[in-house]
Amino acid sequence: MARLPRLTVPGFPHHVIQRGNNRQRIFETQADYAFFLELAQEHASQFGVAIHAYVLMPNHIHLLATPQTAQDALPKMMQAVGRRYVRHFNDSHGRTGTLWEGRYKSTLVQTDRYLLACMVYIDLNPVRAGLVSLAADYPWSSHGHYIGLRVDPLITPHPLEWALGNTPFAREAAYAALVQQGISTKQTLDLTQSALRGWALGDDRFVAELQRQTPRRVVKASAGRPITKSPPVQ
């Protein structure tokens, strides 16, 4: 059976997962992490993609991004970043061959229901993986930007984040509280599996509106049917 094309619609936030081949490491040094972020910033600007959140884990990445106008903006950005990063990684570490586990996985998430939850999910990846005790201790994510530890030039805040408070300090405190509170196991599973399987994550109204904008099927089964559980990606 031919695989479905990726579900990509401009103006909607997309949760993206890209993993290393056979779950191998894709970052070995601080220079690797830094170079990937430089590439992401360059090509996000080039193709008109707003990146709202990210985390670079040792063997995979997560992005939350909105392609602003073009249908193919996100695929082109990911392709450009992926190709250049593989060349850098192979040259830097004396290796050849593939680095990625096939093409990246992604789907759309309903903004008012899942965008902030997806940001929290992304920030807590290093904590779930046991790399750090607190999200703020992990240097290779957008969390530090949102709690005022640093200014990250890669990040374009989503308007929903601006609604967290009237001042930068209020927004930082509110967002830090969201991350401290965390998200439920069900939300974690839903966010993981929707991205890996390419089915939109949202309520019936969101799914119906989205389906009117694309010929590609946006859900596998009737809206509201639970997503089958399987081991999550950290």
C-alpha cells in the first residue's frame, strides 16, 4: 500500500519528530547541536517557517513549527536542514552513510487545545529521558527562551504564548508554571502517536475544518476515536 503524503497545511502548527537511524546518536558534540540550530534558523527564515519550540535530544529531535504560507515550506526546510547536517556530521566524525531513520514524522495539532501542551511535552523530553532533573537545566531546547534564561533567535513565539501574560515576566512565570505542572500520560501518548502516524490531533470541529482544506485524509478513523497506545518516543 502506498504511504500517504505528509499532512501539511500552511497556517497550522505542526509537531515534527526526526529520529536517528536505528535510534543512533545524531549529536556527539556541542558543535553538532549548535550547527543544527544554525541550519534550522537559516532555512526556517528561507522557507517561511515559524519555529515555536524545539528540543534536540541525543538521538532525535522535536519541533513545533508553523509553515506560514507555502504548502511545501516545512518539507523543504526539513530537507535542506537534514541534508546539510548529515554532511557536517559525517565529515566531523569520519563516517559515511545515512543518519536519519527515513523521512521525518509530523502532524497538525489544534492550536487552542494542544499547542501549549505540545510545547510542555517538548520541554519535558530531557526530563522524561533522565538526562536532567529540571527542563531548565537542559541547554538544547527552547525552554530557556520562554522562561527568560536566554534569547533564542530561532524561536518565533506563537500568539497563544503571548496571551499568557501582559508583560514578559508574567508570560515567563506562567509558562514556567505550565511546565512544572506537566501534562497527562494520555496527552503525552496522543502527542507522540499523532506525530508518528501522521493523523491530525484535535476535536471534531478542528478535524472537519482541516479536512476541508486538504484532499489528504486527516484522521484514520472517525473523529474522537482513541489513538491506539504504544510505547512513546522520549
